[in-house]
Amino acid sequence: MSATQPEIKTLSVMGLPVHQSQQYVGWLGDRIQAKKGAHVITLNAEMCMQAQQDPALSQLIKAADLVVPDGSGIELYFRLLRGQALYRYPGIELAADLLKSLDSRTKVAFYGGKPEIVGAAADYWRSQNPQLNLALVQHGYVKGSEFNDFLRQLEVTAPDLIFVGLGVPRQEFWIADHRQLCPDAVWIGVGGSYDIWSGSKVRAPMPMRKLHLEWLYRLYQEPWRWRRMMALPQFAWSSFWYGLKEQQ
């Protein structure tokens, strides 16, 4: 454990917390070593808009131990509307950097995704970090008695770090409902990260990411997402008015 706990600064966007730090991985590493446990949420514009319509999701985000600014919309909100610099850390990059930092003493679990997808993602990370102790890998389509067996296995295995890829906000509610099985673990919702790690999908090229256009690349790959992408202009408009009200 580090001698000094990494500093975490709490900001706010549309009434939701955003935790800012240059050392998220260090902070999470300390939590893992200290067996303190944590629920980590990676916040983007779409989730902000969902939380405005869903009080239960809003309360869940407010109760999270760490809320990491994931999307470009969050970064642009602070930079353009609040005049504050913000260190954005996409959830897939946070998860990857955390996995790279681990050795065999830390037990990791992957849950969610299609069987072939999460399996390929697990193989990818075993090749990337031979020391990684990937103790449990379970796809997200398990049901009935097999699902109950998985929950028992999760409790017995007691991983230190648990990634849940069920999509937003289902994965966040799932974590909240099952944290008691492994209260000392760090739980992180990883959305579609398994798809990228498995090679079934590709992230936007770096130039597009730097220009905050990763959403456009995803829309090109998955045109059916256009309705969900409407959350971006809605967030821009709503956050602007919300910010004005806060200043009154």
C-alpha cells in the first residue's frame, strides 16, 4: 500500500458526483490491498441523462465509492461550462491499466458478455499479463441453477477485483444487489470492454478519441445506437441549464 493515499477531489455534474484524481489506479490498488472494497462507476453523458429519469440510478451513483469521468461530454462540460480542467479516464482504459498493474496475489473475476466474448477477453488478458490471477470467468447468459452455482462460486472464490459487463445501467444495479457476496472486493462495471478485448469490436482511432469523436465511430459501427446517441445533445443542453440554476 502506498504511504500516502492518492488525493481524490469531488466535483459535481447535474447533481451527481465526479471524483477527480491523477492516480485512480493507485487509489484502487490501495483499496484492494487494504480489503476495503469499492463500487466504481464510470460516468458518461448517457448515464447522466438516465439518472435524471431514474431516481434509483441517481442514488446509486451518489452512493458509489468512486465515480470516474468516462465520457467526452463530462470533460467538455467542466472545461467549457465550468472553466475547470478535468482528467477524463475512459472506463476501458482504467480497467486495462488496473489489470496491467496486478500480480498473482490479486484474484480477478470477469462476469458478463457472451460466452465466446468473455472467454476471448480472458485469454487476451492472460497473454497481456502472465501474472494475472484470473480466478473466475463467467458469461452473462447463465440462468437458473447454474446462475445460483455461479453466485456460490463467486462467494467462495472471493475475488479481490470483479469486472461486470452487463451494460449500463443493468451492471450498476447488479453490482449493488450482489456486493454483499464479496464485500471486500472492488467492483467495476465495464460495459462493452469485453468486446474490445476479445477483438470482436475495435475502438475508434486515437485521433478521433482526442477530438472527442469516439461516439461518432461507435455510431458508424453500430447505426442502431442512434437513439442512444441522442443523449449527447440532450446532456449538453440540460447540463447548461442545470449549471445556470446552480449559479443563481
